[in-house]
Amino acid sequence: MIAAGGHILVGRLDPIECAAIAYDGSTAVAMLHRKTAETIPQLLERLDAAVGQAWHTGSVVDDINT
């Protein structure tokens, strides 16, 4: 994904205290809100799984806007 121009963002996305977002170079493929007591490594594991799911199904994984 990164080799194709994509990137990830982990941090504050006002008003969300902590989010993890993955872009494939043109669009967001996964947008996650950090759960209470979730560690950053756990959030990144969920992001990795969400990116895999998005690539296999073609559907964006979005728990920020839902």
C-alpha cells in the first residue's frame, strides 16, 4: 500500500481523541476509532486487519462515520 503512494495516520482527528486511518493513495480504505483501554499496538493490529478486509471485499471499513 505504501509503495503505491498510500499512507497511514494515527493520532488526534478532532473531535476524536485517537484514530487510525489507512489511505491507498487515492481514498481511505480503513478508518478506526481507538477503543477505550485499547493500546496503540492493538489499534494497529485492527487497522492491519481492516485494510486486509477492505482489499479482499472492496468495502471501506469505517467505524468513525458510522
